[in-house]
Amino acid sequence: WSSFLDCEGRVTDSEAVRKRIFYGGVEQGLRKEVWRFLLGYHSYDSTYAEREYLVSVRKSEYETIKNQWKSISKEQARRFTKFRERKGLIEKDVVRTDRSISFYDEDDSPNIKYLRDILLTYSFYNFDLGYCQGMSDLLSPILYVMEDESESFWCFVALMERLGPNFNRDQNGMHSQLFALSKLVELLDSPLHNYFKQKDCLNYFFCFRWVLIQFKREFEFEKTMRLWEVLWTHYRSEHLHLYVCVAILKRYRSKIIRDEMDFDTLLKFINELSGHIDLDAILRDAEALCVCAGENGESCIPPGTPPSLPLDDASMYYQQDDDDVL
């Protein structure tokens, strides 16, 4: 990693870094630093000094946003239905999130409290979107890696810049991705696509969970982090997650067709794959499918389909002085 940094801390070749991560992943000890770049919290051309300053500024901003809900009195909360509803939903979700790993396994774990506080703060930061089930799944690995409340929050904000449309009420973000997935399956495995058409499964809702939370519940915790950092590189495609979906479906195509699965049995089968998918094999297949599809694959994906490309030369966070938005 240090070989990619100049004397002031700038990443000298971001494409080479992303390629290295795509094929080799990131060591756990480096993830805290590297994920900030992959998520767009730090720009690749930022210096050590600029990053240190940004962390300091963002910590103060985080506390300001957090105090918006911390300062709500019980009396005020009784007249603030939206706050009570979000707080209740978050508190129910965080105590069920990744309790099987030691980082979260204690009932009085401070990390569960950090999850709650970060999600409540985000619900005020992005009040229009608020909180939706699944967000705790996306935050959990980030907090595990960052081990810092403020930095976890801002990295989560950066991730939600890409995945936020997944949680919009109109579900347009999800529909556009599932539509693109159907087109990719039609391109790359027409017999399977025709089978889904015959069974009236072309909405691909059986893949909804995969796309919504980026396969978070399909793999072990460590493998999820490995998958995510591959997806975040956008090395082959910003929509590699869709090729991962195709790769998994192709791997089980024979069984799906042989067992004549309809939507209900297909959904049950897909959910039961959790913990039984070979990540390395699927990543190899997904890359091969992406390369094979080429421009035809990209044309299957409507413009604006999440996730959007990360900013390579200048992080979104450095633009606030110019346009006063994050």
C-alpha cells in the first residue's frame, strides 16, 4: 500500500490500486485506511495533511448532527412521531445485526450503541430517506473496520450516496437494477431467461435481497467484506454486483430448471443458498461474464442505475466550500 503513496500521501496510481484490490483484496490491518478511498470519503489525490484536517472537521460536523436528536426531550419526543418510529425501528434492528461475531455479541456491547447512534444520526442527516431495514446490515462491516463512530458515519454516508436509491419509497433504484439484471441474464444465459419468462419470474424479485444489501446475508462476515471491496473498486464495472447475480444464477441453472422451480420455490431456494456460495468461484465467473458481455452488457443497464461511479480525482467532501452540499 505504501508503495502507491507519494511523499505527501497522494495515491499515485488509483487504477493500479483498484486493480490490485480487485484481484487480491485488502488485508484487515489496511482496510481502515483503504476503505476511505474506495468509498470516496478521501480522494485519491488528497495529502496526509488534507485527510487529517478532513477527519477533524467531519468529527465536529458529526457531533453537531448527532446533537440534533440527542437534545430531543421526552416531552418533545411525544409530539415527534417520525422520530419515535425511526428510533424504535433502529433499536429493534441493531440488536439483531451480526450478533454472531464477537464485535457485536455482548448484549451491553458499546458497538451496538454505536450502530444505533450512527443510524439515528444518519436519519437526521438524510431526513427525507430516514432509516429503512437493511441499512444496519450495510453499516455493520464499516463500523467493524473503522472502529470509530464519526468515521464510520461518514463512510456510511459515502456508501449511501451509491446505495441510497435502493431504499427510496418508489423503489425505482431497485427496479432499475432488477430490470438490468433481467437484460443481462437474457444476454448471457437465454435458456435461463426463457425459463424465468415461462414461470412469470421476469421481475427477478427473488434476487431482491442480494441487490438491496449487496449480498450481505449470503456470505460469512469476512467474505462479505472481501466482496464489497471488490465491488467498490468499480474496476471492471460499476455494476459488477449484477454480474455476480448472473454468475450465481448460472451456477444453479440446471437445478432450477430440473426442479421446475416457480417463484415461491425459487425464492426459498435462493434464500437457502446463504452461506453455501463459493465466493472466489463466483467472482471469477462474474468477471468473465462482465468481460464477455462487454459493451452489450453495459447497454443492458439504463443510465442512472445505482450505484453511481465514485469520484476518482476529487472526493465529494471537498466540494462543500463551493456548492455548500455534501
